[in-house]
Amino acid sequence: MPGGGDEGDERLLAAEVRTHLNCPSCGSFHVAQVLGDNGGISYVCTACGHSWS
């Protein structure tokens, strides 16, 4: 079925491949991109909790 549940997973994987972000604190690649309070972009490591922008 076109537009099935795998489409979101494919986009997420593509985003991970493009960014290659890793946590400066622990080195993990489990990094989430979040919208900051002032509308800026921040990053949070989901492994250790470190955040940075």
C-alpha cells in the first residue's frame, strides 16, 4: 500500500544518514533534534541526556 507505515521510518533513517550527529559528551549517535524556546534548533542525546545547540 503506497504511503504505508514504513514511509516515516524511511524518512527518519534518511535524516540520520544525512546528519551524522553524535553527542559531544558520550559519542552516542542517538541524538534528537528539538525546537528551542526561542525558536532555534537544539539537540539532545537520548542516551546520556546532554543537550546543546
